[in-house]
Amino acid sequence: MQLLPTEEEIVELLRETGALRTGNFVYPDGSYTDEYLGLTLVMSYYKNANILSVA
């Protein structure tokens, strides 16, 4: 990984940590989506937070 991660590297990191999930999700306002981003899952590790802070 270089200084600035590529989009593919970021998506891979999000999927590896379980932060990017696919399925059927319902938001509190009633809208639906097929992807969910739980950013706190990936940001709870210093190395991952460091990588994403420059992206």
C-alpha cells in the first residue's frame, strides 16, 4: 500500500473488518439499502484509522 490507498484497497479494508456489509438493511426513516457501512468497526483499530485518515 502506498501513501494514499486506492479505492479498491479501501473497499477491501472495509470488507475485511466487517465494516462494509451487503444484504437488506432498513434505516430508521424507513428507507432501504443493500449496503451498510459501520465505520466504527474499522476505526476502532489504530492502523486502520491511520490508513483511512489519509484517504
